[in-house]
Amino acid sequence: MNKSIVAIKNITFSAIKMFFRDKQAIFFSLFLPVMIMVIFGFMDFEKMSAVKLGIADEAKNEASGKFVESIEQADVFEISTGSVEDEKKLLEAGDRDLLLILPESFGATARLDTSGLPAAYQKIVAETGIEVPAAPGPLNIELYYNEGEESKVAIGTSILKEIFHQYEQGITNSQSLFFLESKPVTSRNLTFVDFLIPGIVAMSIMQMGVIGVAASIVSWREKGILRRLLATPVKPFTIIFSQVLTRLIISVLQTTIIVTLGVVFFDLQLIGSPLLVLLLAFLGGIIFLSVGFTISGFGKTHNTVMALSNIIMMPMMFLSGVFFSRDVLPDWLKTITEYLPLTYLADAIRAVMIDGSGLLDVGGEIIGLLVWMVIAFALATKFFKWE
């Protein structure tokens, strides 16, 4: 037993040294993910996005419905509707830039009071059914705004005021029906980098497992290293376990470096447990290491392994929410991608890092990762070859 432990330690230490001597491995495992993070990090995607406007329609009448329709004509807004409570929570979470509340009295009218008018005027009003706004004086409209999105708030508020003005002009040719009261809300404003870095972490774990293991095993096989190792008293299990341990150590190192750079240089809002992030990295590492062993069983040459690895990795990189939200995908494709292993890993790491989710909160994702772990390990056991 002690000999096995010593062998695992020696092989693992040697594999780690070989990794850091391999410039190509360092490039794909460490430099490439960091470079992608830096490139996307300096792109201010928030400036190109629409103004996120939440509308709480408490009136729910014909007038409020038509008014909301008029707002929807403005392309600058990304509109969502809901209750005041729900929309306020989204605003405080930084998922809304503005929140417009249309009160119950919006659009309400009442018969004109004719008690002080001559009888002839009272008759005319009674016959024509003239109505006036129910609320005396301008109706107060609450507009909550995100303090951290000054440019979007300024644009959105200006457009809303113009829409209100046009609405007033269309009703009474007056400018005194509404008073738009702006109220600031301190929100937790997440940036694109906050969304991106957890995805980069997940992607780098996948690359390390798939390409790292598959390329190494095939290289060892081509050079006859595996054959020589099998001829030694070292057990095959020891060799495999050493490879797994090496890649898991490097995956944890990757994760630590990327997250640290994100916090230091891009103000990443890391509010979840770093230990839970590392646990997820560990689970993801085992899955993609198993995938790497499976690929090494199919690929006889280095070029074949790289081609197979890219066939598996590339679709997941762009469909699992690494760089952009999966909400932009068609519904049928979004449903399929929910079950990809990289989706489970990226969603779980993102939930922990930027939402502060705990172990139970990401329980569904962890179950998905465990299922993929069983599948990937079974495939690796079946298809891995020593020769």
C-alpha cells in the first residue's frame, strides 16, 4: 500500500513538471482562458444593451394597456411586466434599469361636477356624458431607477417623459395630467465580466480535462511510455489515478488564478463560497477527465485526438452559456443544452460566485454533474486502451 502511494506521488509530481515544461499545454490551459477573459473584459457590452424597463400596471384598464403599448413602440426599451414587489426585487438585483408604476387611478375618469353650473349647462353635460380625470390635479407616477446605470436611466427617463407628454396632448391638449416622480434605488449591478468569468472557469476545466488527458495519453502511447510503465511493478490503477490527480490539481490552480485575476483587475463580485467553487471545479474535472480518457481510446494519433476533442468541446463552448446567456437560443435548442455537462458546471459556478448560492441551491446542477460523472466514467472504462 505504501509503495502504491509513493508511486502515485512520484508519477503525479513528474506529470506536473512535464505539464509546466509543455508550452502548448500551458497556453491552452492557462494563457488562453485568461486572454479570452481580458479581451471580453475590456469590451463594455453594457453600453450596447437596451434599457431594461419594468412596468407594474396596477390600473389594468384600457387606458393603461394602451399606454404600455405606446411605450413598447420605443425600441430602446427591453420591457417586462409584473407586480410591484417582483419588479422591485429585480431592480434591486440589478436586473432592471427603471421601474414604472402605473397606479390604480391611471386613466380613471368621473362625471363632470355640474352642481354649480346653470341648468342649461347641466342638461348639456347630462346628454353628452362628458367625463374628466378622476384625480384632481396631476396624477403622481412613481419611476424608480437604478443608481448605478446613469446613462441608461437618463435615456430611459427622457423617453418616458416624452411619451407621457404625447399621451397628455392626445387626451386634453394639456401638460398637467401627470407628474413623473423619480426615485433612486441602490442596486447590485452585475457587469458582463461577472457573467463571463464563471463561464471561463468552466470552459478551462473542460479544456484541461479533455485535451490535457487525451493528448497526454496518446503521446505516451505513441512514445511507448505506457508500454514501459506496464512492464514495471507499478499497477495500471496507479498510473491512471496519478493522471487524474495531476489534472485535478491543475484545474484547481486554473480556477484560483482566473478568479483572482477577475477580482483584482475586473472587480468581479465574488460573494459565494470559494470552497464550493473549488468543489464544483473538482466534480467538473472528473467528468471531463473521463471524457478525455474516452477520446484517447478512439484516437490513435495526436491530430485525431485534437479533432475529436474539438468536435465535443466547440458546441458546448457556444451553447452552454459560457460567453453569452442561453436565453438567446431558440426554445428547442435551449431545452437540449440544459442537459449538457458544461451547462451544469457553468450555471452552478455562476450561481455560487455571483449570486451567493449555497450547496442546496445548486443541488439540481450537482445532481446533473453526478449523473454525467457516472456516464463519462462508464465510457472511459469501456473505451480506454493501453495499446
